[in-house]
Amino acid sequence: MRYDSSWQFNDETHGRWEYNKSVFESRQAFYYWIYKTVKDGYVLGNTMGDKSVHGVVYHYTPSYEAKTKKDLFVLKTQRVDQQPLLNQLKLEAGIGMTPNAPVPTVFAHRYNKTTGMYEILMRNVMKDTKVLRNKRFMSMQNFIKNPMLDADERKDVIRKFHDVLVQFYKTTHHFHGDLHLGNIIVTHDANWKIDNIYIIDLGSVVPFPKSLDTRRFRYVSDFMKPMTKAYNSLMNRKNFTSFNKNTKHYGNIVWLHSETGVIHNLKQKQSNKFWMDVLAIGKSNNTKVMSHPLKRIAKKKSWWSLR
């Protein structure tokens, strides 16, 4: 189903919003924010971004956008046709509500019982004037192709992303499940100095066990062993129509497809120097140890190379 400008943020007859409690101190404060947003003339606009298995994303902008150049929010929608998907979308929205996580902030989410779609309203990190001002943005895939970056500057990019990825793991207690260079957004100035790095498209996040103590983890390579263990356990599952309700992990483990939509975080690691450089920071020996079982997984699943 396609949405259009008739969609109303302040209409809860279709479903009650779950709001971000770290942003709004009460539901009353959340409703007042909705009131101001609607009063400012925000309407749903065109779709944005590449086609994704994780839903359709719309601009949510003021009707007078040409005058103010504001484009602060986006609405992600995805049809819900099974219970596991509903739980995964709730999990995804929860990641966006995590304080200090390097992801687009989610303000509210709900299941729309009229359209049968899940709706997630979040910050548009690629056009938010409060964040960007005179900044520019692009995917990491394009950013690292910049010929102006010398060897030292490239190392700085690798280090900064490495630290952001560690922050993502530690704040959300999940691994991404579909992380590639197109799912990393870089904001920068005219001199290509990085301002912020965001991780986006969180539809395949997988929780770490609560028993995992990440306080001693300093490097991305520290996370490879528990991440691979979690991934391998998913690969061995036979039930593709349900999810594991559990209290031992930071969220329910959801299995969405007959062959998983979840992949190991570093799918390009065997062929892309960027990922190898990220893994090499701090504990390069871990990279060597982990490369063998991951190669076996890659060979085992022919669809790996198609992702």
C-alpha cells in the first residue's frame, strides 16, 4: 500500500503511538509535539532512498518546504503479514529509541490496524537542518571513494567508523544483521571533515545475550566471536514462521524468511579492504581466528554472494 499526503500524524483511531520516553517526558508532552508539528503544516511527501526489503520510507516535511528548506523527519512503513515481522519491527523501533546510539532517532512507532502497516516516525539524518546546517551527507560507500582523501585521512575514517560501530554494539546490545557500506551515512563539511556517522536500515537487528559483558570490549574484533555464535545459531534454526520469546537476550530473536534476511555484519570482509581495516584495529589476531569459520558459512550459503 502506498501512503500520500492524506496521512495524518495526529489521528490515533488507526492505532496508538508508542513514543520515545527518552525524548518526551510524558505522553502529554508527546501530544503537544504532535500538535506543533501538524500546526507547522507537515505532510507526507514522496518516497526516499533505495528500494529495501525493510519497507518504504517517505519524507515528512512542511508544506512550505521550499521556503524553509526543512526536511526533518521520515516515516517508514512496512506491511505486517506475520507475527514475527511485527516483533522485529518493534525491535527495530526500539533500537532507534536507544539513548546515545549512532542511529536515526525514532520519535514514535505503531501498528496501523486500518492499513495493516507498521509505521515508524524518525529523524531524517540526511536532510535535518539542525544536524547538517552547512554540512553535506553521503553513504560511506561513496565517501571512501573520494580521491581527495589521502592515506592518513582514510585511516582516520576507518578509526572513526570503528568507534561508532563499537558504540552501536554497546548502546543497543544488538548486531546489525545487514550492515554494508550503503547502510552507513556520513555527514561532513566542504573539506571532507567528518561531522557524524550514522548506521541506518535496522530491519535485521539481532540481540546479544544479556550474559555478554561488553564493558571489557574495546574493539570491533572483540564482538566477532559472540556475533558469529549468534549468527550460527540462527543458521541452524528450522522454524521460519515464529520467533523465540526469551528473557536471556536483549530482545526476541526473530526469523523472517525461509532463508534468512539476517547476515553476519561484515559480509564484505573477504573482499573489501575497508572491513578488513576495521577488524584490524586493536586486535588483528582476532581477525585471523574468526576468518575461517566465516569462510565456511559463506561457502555453505550460495545466497551470501548475492546479497
